[in-house]
Amino acid sequence: MATARRWLITGISSGIGQALATAALARGDHVVGTARDEGALVRFGAQERAIALRADMGDTAQVRALAGQAIANGPIDILVNNAGQSLFGAFEETSVEEVRTLFDVNVLGPWALTQAMLPHFRAHGRGTIIQLSSGCGLNGMAGLSGYCASKFALEGFTEALAQEVAGFGIRTMLVEPGAIATRFISHGTREATALMPEYGFLSGQGKAALDGYYATAASPPESVADAILAALDRDDLPLRLPVGDDMRAAVRHKAAALGALAED
């Protein structure tokens, strides 16, 4: 029987984080899960082998303290930076202040937590870091310039990190889901405050269209959890894990475009 692993997963109140925490617990693993919603924390913490911690990933001091709180309950084997936000609006509509708030959660939160966990992983000579990216970490999308920028940044520092820590026995993986049926668009995506009529073809209508698609046609979050668990069982953990037919098609498109540049 496989040894039970200990996870630290941020953003377990819904969506991919909830699905992954549920799947890990079902396998007999232990999960320290974070959220901001008190009700979600109570429900999660009531489960066997689950520990709930409140954390705001936009607060660097809280994030750094989180690592110590998680480790105090036992050594952590797998860190999953899942919690995130999005922002819908054309580039010209999106203020620097709004993007800064987005980067605090999507980039600096994972940066701070990963950094705080690295001494623990190095001391044990092992550990796995999983970063939840997106199709928007590979391709830009109109109306999501701020979100795309944050995910491109997450992918960039994770690529460098993977090279730096491999010699310590630490594995690193970027998970790139396509469209997933979660509340991320309806609840996790704000709209830029300074909407302009010139971008009416994007603002409002675009987010409403995304809401509808994600609610009905997207893949279930359990598909991402299953893909992560399957990848972890491999000896050769991939640096990138695209999930969903739409995401794999996007990877092929990007690879073809870059390949064409290399041939010129």
C-alpha cells in the first residue's frame, strides 16, 4: 500500500482546488487546505485527515506564515498553488492598481509561499511544487490582458525555479487547464472599473459569454484532479501538464507558430 502523502493546497473552497483536495483525501492522503470563506473552511476541516487554514493569498505576510502553520501539522510533500483571481477588461480599460491587486494573488502569493516552503523541501531532500496556470499562461486572450500577464509571469518564474531546485530532489509542474466548469469566471473574475464604449464588444458581453460557456460546455474540475494525480504517479513528472482537448489544441497551435518562426 502506498504511503500517505501530505498536501498543502490553496483555494479549496470550490473548483479545481476542491476537486483535488477531495481526490487526495479519498486516496488516504492528508490535506492542509486554505480558503478565505469561513463556511468552506468549517466544512473542509470537518473531514478526516483534513486541516483547514484561513489565508488571503494577496497578503504576503499571511502567505509566509501559512508555510509554518502547515508544516507544524506534519511534513508537507506536495504544495499546490491553486488559489487565484481573474480580471476582465480590455488592456486600455485596466488600471495599474487593478493589475497590481491581481499580481498580488496570482504571482506574488505563489512566489512567497513557494519560497517559504523551499527550505522545508530542501531539508527533506524531496518535495513537489504544482502551480495552477491556465491556457492564458500560454496564449494571450482579448479582454484578459491582466490575467494573461499574471499567468505568463507564473509560468516564467516556475520554468526558472524548476531548473534551480531539481538538484535538491524537488519536482515542479505547471498545470495548464483549458475551460473548466467552475465558478472562476462568475465568482473569481472581476470586471475593470473604467469601462470604455470603444471596447463594448468585449466588456460585459465578453464576460457574460464566458460565464455561459464555462457553466455548460467546459470540462469538470475532477478531470484536472485526475490528471494531476496520474502525473504524480509517474517517475518523470512533466514540467507542463495541459488538461483538456481545447488546451492540447492550443499547445499545438502555439508550437506550430513558434516552429514556423524558427524556420525563417
